[in-house]
Amino acid sequence: MREDDAEAEVGPPTVWVFHGEKARFASGVFKDRGTALQWVELHRLTGIVTEYPLGVGCYDLAVAEDLFRPSKPHHGTPVHVAGFSPSGHHIHVQDGNPA
């Protein structure tokens, strides 16, 4: 295995999700950033493209990797976990172009 391959396998695999401005739900899930940005450009979309871990919730991953330490009574509650956002990469886009 090449060193590049070993680095790529650190952490869970990820997907890239597009969430349109003022949209209630995400409208696209992609295997990589480039594919997501091509689709956004094709449709001239405005919103955010965010990298999400695959197979694990953002809250659980942040706690497991010691990126977040629950310290308040509401931490870990259903509302808190449901609203927890990933700490990974995200790209704001406007009219199909990175902003």
C-alpha cells in the first residue's frame, strides 16, 4: 500500500452534501468534492457543499475523536445531536461558483 493510500484511509469515508439556500432538505449527495461542485455549477445553485462522514453521526464522531466534549446538560440530547454540524470541510457557493 502506498503512503498516499494510507493517509486517505484515516477516519471514516466521506460524502459531499449540497444544501440549497433556504431549502428544507439537502438536494444532492456526492462521492467527492469535484463531482458535487460540477453539479452545483451545472445548475447554477446557491447554498453550501459540506463533507460528511459516512456511516457515523457527526456528534458521535466529534466525541470519539475528542473534537467535542459534552460539558452542558443539553449536550447529547436529541435536539442537540440532531442539530450538530460536521467540523469538516464546507464550501459556500453562489450561482454555481464557490463564494
